[in-house]
Amino acid sequence: MRWEGRRQSDNIEDVRGSGGGMPGGGGMRIPIRAGGGGGIGIIIIALVLWLGFGINPLQFLDMLNGGGGGYEQTQNQTTANNGSSGPGVQGTPDKTDDFVATVLADTEDVWTKRFQDMGQQYKKPVLVLFDGQVNSACGFAQSATGPFYCPRDSKLYIDTSFFRQLAGQLNSPGDFAQAYVVAHEVGHHVQNLMGTLPKTDQAKQQAGSEAEANAISVRVELQADCYAGIWAHDDKSAGFVEEGDIDEALNAANQIGDDTLQKESRGQVVPDSFTHGTSEQRVSWFRKGFDTGDVKACDTFGGRI
């Protein structure tokens, strides 16, 4: 991806080293769904715990199904144990920060123009960089939660150490794989501005079963993937996409499909527990956004997915 020397977004809030706004005390509860916005990293936590610590992923999945909508966990030290910084922009924190700020600026340009074309105004989100733990309007979160979007404060939250996990444990190296992560979370912000998230949150609350609620979540996540594809389409048109970039994004989408992760962590697939979609679905919807460049083509709620 051609990103160096280009405009960087000012909508970055860096709380690293500040403790993330955590009060004193012991453990903390964090939201499973980050206030309904979803997060690309949440579905990989069981796999990361298994690969990084040898923790039984079934225990973690049981916690996901527990009451209260949250869980207690200690800080994820996976990246501290992973000595390799991986390829792409993962060599130094400063370079990674510049990269993330550039990608965010790209999404601002793309969606500002897209919303103008729809006769609407795009409100730019803030991207919060944290380390270890953070306090959002949706609750406390730790690095193991992965990147997430909180619709209550319209902020994206990323611990950049996740990018090392993406390249390492999840076998998804490359700068465009990282850009896909940012673009996906911005996709949730777009959904929030369009009124999709409030409607789907209400629908999940009224769902007759957990499987039905999960099915709604899958459609939300796949639409965010499609919106990430829209961003990649416009970035290519602007001349910023290099050969191999789209393959990096597609590989990342494939590696974090629910079925792929469940096979790795549990050895079996349980479709009713899917919350983000299969590898095939995630790849398909990102590609649909990229190939068509049409926001209307991202209607994951209109039929079969």
C-alpha cells in the first residue's frame, strides 16, 4: 500500500501509557459485543488464548455464553511472548502509528465523499490507541478483545500490538491486512451513522433465541466487511493500492472466519454460534464491496448471505 508521505488523520487519541483510564482495583468486566458495534478481534480470542497460553478455548466460549454480557480476564501477554514483529509496517511503533493515521485519513476521505453523494454529512470517528486496557463508553476492554468500535462514543479502539497477532497467530501478514482491520471498524461507524446498529441491536434484544441473535450479528459483521471493500475500491481508484494488497485483505478475511477459527480451537464447527460469518462469507462480502464499489450492494439484510 502506498501510504508514506500522505495525509494523516488528526482524529487520533493516544492513551497508551496512561492506564487507559482504568480506576484502581482488581479485575474488570468488559463488554462481549462492545456495546453492539462489534469488533473484528472478538471472535479470535479463544484461538489466541489457546495458541498463546494453552488455555482451553471451551472455557472461554462458556464465559461468552454466561450472564451479564461481560467476562473477567487477565491482560493478554501474547505479543510480549511473540518476538517477531512480522512484515509490513510492524517494525517500529512510530511507523505503525503513522500508518494507522494514514489509513484513517483514507477512510475519512472515502466516506466523506460517499456520504456527500448520498446527500448526507459524514461525521468522522476518533481512533483511540491503547495498550493493555482501555475505558470506553461501552465499558472496559483489554487487548485480548481485539480492535472494536463503540457506538456510544463513536470511537474505534485499537491496541496496535494486535497487528503482530494478526501476522503471527492468525497468519495474516502485510500492511493491507492491517488496513482491512481499521476499515472494518470504520464500517461499523458507517453502520452507526446510517442507523443500522441501533436497529440491529433492538432486533437482537427481541430475538427468540441466541442462535437468532447470532445470525443478526453475522449480517452486521459481513456488512462491515463489505464497507471495508468499498474503501479498498476507492483507495485503488486513487492509486494507493499496490499489487498483492487485496490478496492480503482477502487472506485476513479468510483466516478470521468463524468456521476456520472454530476448527482451529475446537476441532469442530457450530454454525449456530457464528457471530461474524464463515471464511467464505467474509471473503465474498469484502470482494463484493471491492468489485462493485456500490454501497447498495452491501445489503446483507436483504436475503441470503
